[in-house]
Amino acid sequence: MPRFHNMNGKRVPFTAEEETQRDTEEAQAIIDSLDRFRNDLYGSADKEFIKRGLIIGGWSVRGGNAKDRFTAVSMKTVSRRGVLKVPLENHHDDLDTLKDIIEAAVDMTALEAIDVTDDRHWSN
């Protein structure tokens, strides 16, 4: 569908370059929106992690962004001051799967369908 400028009360069609630029901006806005929603999901998973009282080998992951913290807690081994710790015994595979689900979602509908509080993502 063609787009128009309103110049002095007259409709002037976008040039081909303007259409291309606008299409690029709209596509980038969708990507940015999905990235923000992904980060929100990681933040929600981080809050769920804290709510459930989970810690990694005696210490919790703080600082950085929510995705970095979530990545750290989903790792099989974590190094702290050169000492390897095994984080979240019995939780790694479920959290890794949740991370894969979040990353694989290609549209807002798929992202909105992810429930990070679902017990299937959190081993008992």
C-alpha cells in the first residue's frame, strides 16, 4: 500500500528510497520489540528464580542484564574465583530448555505464550 506525505494539503507519494527506508525502520522496530519482550521474559525468569529461593552452589548471580544472569544460572558449571561450582543441581536441563524456547520464539504470539512460572521449567 503506497504511503503519502501531506505537503501543503496535497498528498505526495513517498519516493522508492523513502519507502525502502520506512520498511527498514518498521522491520527494525519489530525486531527491537521482540528483543525487549525476550529481555522481559528473562527478567521474569530471574524473579521466579529468586522467588523459588534457588541459589548456585551457595551463591546467587547478581549484576548484568537479566539474560546474562539467566545464562549463568542455566550453565552446567560456573567458575567463581577459579573454583568450579555445579549450579542448580537437577535444574540445568529445564532452564536450558526454557532459554532455548525463549530464543526460538520468532514472533510476539510465540513469546506471549511462554510462561516462565510453569513448574515444568523448574525441577523439584
